[in-house]
Amino acid sequence: MTTKKSVTIYWAIIGLLLLTIVGLVLKFVVLGRTGAAADGRVTILLEPSERAVVLNEMRQFLVGIQGMLAAADRGDAAAIAKIARPLGMAAAHNVPAGLAAKLPLEFKTLGHGVHEDFDRIAMDAEAMNDARLSLHQLGETMKKCVACHATYQIAATPVAVR
């Protein structure tokens, strides 16, 4: 084989590998495992156990938000920080990698932002001792929750019968 032909073959192989990598990144990082819902939202398709993980995290957010609202009503910034801290980025690291690969990028971005917001709420509540500021920050965070629920629904894929 001539050198020119070898170089062409190498470039073709490199091109195919790059296309494969781009395709895998698109599938596992950007698109996730999704479908279309009847109401126009994007359906995220998960195994029942994975769906339970996501919904449990959302319930933890909701319980935390209720607690922070009650603490803000009392003017208790220390309690707000204590409630917000475990909902921050530390909780985001508990999501299994296989599950994260099935989630669309925008969903992951919104979720990551919510976790970061809870860290910020906790830090600011501790540093500034201002429950009204925390309440304002929580309102901003809730916009992400509303946007996510307006855009996505989580569906369990059917379990195979054996």
C-alpha cells in the first residue's frame, strides 16, 4: 500500500471514531432516554427503580422547601441553612452514573442548578443570618422546579415478564 493510501485510510478511521464518539456523547450526555408525552412534555424513560430515585429526590426537595418556608416564617436563618445543606451538591453525587446517562442534558442542568442553589442558600443563611434573603433565593430556585415540571415527566419503562 502506498503512503498516500495509508494516510487516507488512517484519516477515514479517525473520522469514523470521531463520529462514533460524537454520537455516543449526543446519546448519553445530551439526549438521554426520552419520548414524547401526550401533553407536549418530554417523557424521560427510566427503569422503575431509577424513576423511584428521581422522584424520591424531588420529594426530598419538597420536604426541604416546606421546612425552609416554615423556618423563614420564624425568621430562623440557622434552620434554613441546616435544611438546605443536605439538598445541595452533596446530594447530587448520589445519582448513579447509569441513571445520569438516561437523563437529558437540560434536565441535568436544571437539577444541578437546584442543588447549587441549595448550597448557596445554606451558605448565605449562615453568613448573613437573613431569612428574607433565603426566602427570596428559594423563590428563584422554585422557578427551576416549575420549569422542569412544565417540561418533563418521568415514566417507568415496562418491566419485562419472565
